[in-house]
Amino acid sequence: MRQFITIASNAFMELIRQPIFLLLMTVSAMFEVFLACINYFGLGDEPKLIKNSALAVMFLSGLFSAVLSASSSVAREIRTGTALAVLSKPIGRAQFLLAKYAGLALALTVLTYVNCIAVLLATRMAFDTYGDVDIPGLSMFLGALVVAYAAAGFTNFFLRRQFVADAVFAVMITVTLAFAILHFVPREATRMAENYTGIDWRVIPAAALILMALLILAALALACSTRLEVIPTLAICSALFMLGLVSDYFWGERARTGQWWASALYAITPNWQQFWIADALEGDKKIPLSYLGKALGYAAGYIAAVLAIGLALFEDRELS
């Protein structure tokens, strides 16, 4: 167990030390907040447009992060011989691959957490045709990012610590503190519509569903990276992502009519629609906890199957 924790923690730290991880986390969070600073003229549907767009950005940034992190965690280590050095010790391939996935899952959780804070802040900043940009919220969020990068630069220059990893942890802390402070700062609603309701906390279960989908993508990317490099892995995961979005249309109806080939394809293809239920955030609707439990069971079963396939591909992979 100690070896598993060591490999997982090392994989996590290695992933958050990648500049691309910090870049994706910062840019996606900034873009989600930026979406709440645009005049949409959506005839009262501005909060819905902002939530849908921000959650879509969270999903796409997680897709790229999962593929790039999985390839960096496994494919590069196989290519450079690091995996062979680790497996030359009394460590099994199953333990190695599962520990790598645990580190990858933790890194994606960090990315989703920061994005979730940004989406929650975007729901606070949303305004309609008669409103204005939430200057205190925007200033506080951008100031949190500046403070985080400045703190990481300070520790890098004076303490000789790794800049990117410190910046990731600093962004987590400062963004959380900024959001906590803004929670007690009233949103100026004098020029806004009367239907302003503040922060939409229903984003949290929606973000949890997206995290489940990202964990499935991470398992798919990890299985592909045992045999392929970054570009083929990204192509396969992107294709599965697109197929999963339209699986209900192409195979769902045929599977319900009893066609065996459609049922097989419908079971094999990950159904992302199970994790994308932005329509449930309209009006006073809520995502029930029972649905979260069912989605978690589906994600756990799919992840277990994909990791089993990845382990089978990794068992006879030549590492020399």
C-alpha cells in the first residue's frame, strides 16, 4: 500500500508541475468568468447561457488535461525508460497503472475544483440587459490569480521551489478565499432585473457529474497511452467524446427496439449525456442525489472495465 501511495503522489506532483496543467487551469477559469462579463441580450436567459457555456468550458478543458496528463504520466515514462526502472523493483504492473490513474484522478479533481469555483462566481456575476458587470467580483477574482502567481514567484526566487506546482496550490487557495469573501459582499442589483437570485449552488452537483465524465476520459486516455503517443491518444479520445455525445441519436433508439448490434455499440460507447444535464438547472429544478448515485455507479463500472482493458494492453507491452 505504501508503494501505491508513493507512486500515486509522485504522479500527482509530476502532473501539476507541468506548465500546460497550470495554463489550462488558469485560462479555463478566466474564460468562465469572462463569459459572465458579456452582454448577451438573451431576453432573460443570460444566466442559463452563462452556466451552459461555463460548464462546457469546464468539460473541454478537462478533456485536454486528461489526455495530456495521461500521456505524460504513462506514454512518456515508457518512452524514456522510467517505467522500466520503476517496474524493475518489486512493483506489479497493475499496481503501477492503478497508482498512475489515482494520481491523474486527483489532478483532474484539482482542475475541476478551481473551474467549479469560477463557474459559481460566474453565476453570481451574470446579468441581463439592464445590468452591469460585477466589478467587485471580477476584480477580486483577477486579484486572486495575481496574488497566487506572485506568491509562487516569491517562493521560486527566494526558496528555490518549483514555480508551477506552487502556483497551482496558490491558485486553489486564493480563488477559494476570494470566493468566500465575495459570498459576503452583496451583488449590486440596483440596475438588474428583479429575478436576480445570486450564486447558483446547483452548479456543484453538475460539476460533480462532469468530474465523473472526466474520470472516464482519464481512464480511456490512460489505456490508450499504454500503446500510443499523445496525438493518437488525443484523436481517439476526441472521437469517443464526439460519439458519446450522439450515441443516443445513432444507437439509443435502435437499442431500445432490440437490435443486438446497436445494444452492443450503445453499451461500449460512453454516454456523456448521462453527465451533461444542464437542462436540470433551469428554473427551480434540482439534480437529485439519487441520480448522482446512479451516475457514480455507471462511471465506476465503466472506469473499471476500461482500466482492465488498459492493464491487459500494458501487461505484454515491451518496455525496453
